[in-house]
Amino acid sequence: MKQGCLVSVIISNFNGRKELEELLPSVFNTKLGGRYEVLLVDGNSTDGSLEYVREHYPQVNIIIDETNQGHSAGINMGLEASQGRYIALLDNDVVVEPGWLENSLKTFQRHPRTAAVQCKLISYFDHTKIDSAGGVMDQYGWFSERGRLYGSPEEDRGQYDKEEPIFSGCSAALIVDKKALEEIDGFDEKFFICYNDADACWRLRLQGYEILFAPDAIVYHKRQETFNKRLPKEGLVMHRAKNLIMMIMKNFELKKLLFALPLGVVSELGLATTWLLTGNLRPAGAVIKGLWWNLRHFPYILRSRRIIQKRRQVSDVLLSPLMLKGSLLFSQKNLSRFLIR
């Protein structure tokens, strides 16, 4: 174990050499007295990412996912190899402020039952705009993000400058207690990409852990750079539809599930129909493929559900105050953002 290692920074990368050239200098400028290690989990990049890191940052522990199993699998690989008490997850398309870790850890210290802390994500391209201030979920299992609830980023007017509970975090810059993450068996690798962070945070909350937002932990995010390199648009659409339904089936109590699941399936079918009627056959097919995936993998989902519900410490009623009272699904303003998360 690296002596004095407190945090393991796990960076997910695939063909992101250009992004790493900005990210890594900022990470190694972190104010934490050297009490951190950096791990790069790479999806077998072909753009010179690995050569760049080996030459310029030999202290980085490189883990190669030779078959590019996806974002969730990469995080779990990093988790297994990590030595720190805390896991700091970063996408390769971010740049961190020097105090991002120090301020996140202060939040952990002030709230002992905290399992995850969300950094304040600011748009890399426009520092006056919010990229994400943490995840929110409505009463039906639909997710969005504070600061861009209906897709377009909000101006940063100080509305997210308070340390406060959030329903979930965004893994572009999320610090997690390692033991808590291991307690829920890490990230669900069936998710591949999209909503995997929301699912992990939901499961942490079901275990009775808190998830908090740290407004002084500043990270700049380029958003979609990582997604767009891993998969074509139709692949993202498929995983979004697949993962939304799977997440609902795994995590809701039965009473809530009986209402939310049919609503979710019908909404996805409605979206696919809309695309078909407008001649967009490929994204329509991607939604259907995502729904069909859940049918084919129902035994896996059922096994996961049984484990999660058996471990559950908190009821949906107690989590309800953290959920949006309105519906993201039925907001016309929000409809377009569900094409791609």
C-alpha cells in the first residue's frame, strides 16, 4: 500500500489523450499533501493515450480493459486495485481545481454517515454555467441533474452554493467511501454506460447512507466527450432505455414498482413510436433493443433485485422527500433531453 494514501483517484479513459493532457496536470496539482494515488483505467485506447501517460506520468497506475467492457466495469477494476479509503471517480473530460479533493473530504468529515460527495461541476466551455450540481429523481424513477434539469445548463447565480443532501451524484467527479461502495458490490457492470452512477447512488441510499453536494469542490466538465467516443449515438440511446428500466426494476419497492415500471415501458414505447413516425428508424430500433435486453436478462435483474431488497434499510416512503414532486417524464421541456443523457 502506498504510505499515507487516503484517496485513490480513478480516471476512466478511452481515446482521450487530448483530454488527459489537460486533466492530469490539474490532478497532480491537487492540494492534499500527496496523500493520493492516481489510477487510469483505459478501454484499450488506440490514440496514444497510454504512451503519453507512461512517458509523462510514470507514477500513474495504468489498468487496461482490453475488451473495453464499459464504464462500470472500468470503475470496478480501479476499485479492486485501489489502496485509498476514498475513491475519487473522474471522467477524462474534466479539469479539477486544486482544492477539489480537500473540500470534498471536509464534507465527509462533517457528515459521518456519508457514502458519496458530489463535486460542483461547471461547464468547461462557459464558466458562468452549471454543468451538474448532483442528480435528482422524480417519484417514477426518472433522473435528471440539478443545474440542467431540462437539458440546458443554468447560469451559476449561487443557487447551488450550499452543502446539502442530493439523491445521487454524477461520476464525472464523484468521491465515494470505498467500504460503502464495496458493501453494495460496486457498480453494476450490466449498465456499461449511462445511469450507472445513479444506480449505484440509489443503492447506497437504500443502505441508509447519505449523499451530499460539496459546492467548494470545483471541477470543470466538457460533457459528452467520454460518451461520444465510447459509443455511437444509437448505442447511447439503447443503453439509456435499457438502464432506466433495469434501474427501476431493481431498486423500487414492489408497491412503487407496480406503478413506475408500466409507466416507464409505455413512455419508452411512445418515444420509439414518435421516432418511427418521423422516419428516425435507427434510434427507434435502439429503444426497442434496450427494452428487449431487459426481457432477455430478466433472470439477472430478478437476482439483483432480490439482493438489493434483502439488504434494504430505508423504505421508499423515507426516500420520497429527496425526490422531485413533479414528473420529469411528463415535462415537455424535458422530453428532448431523454434522447441522450
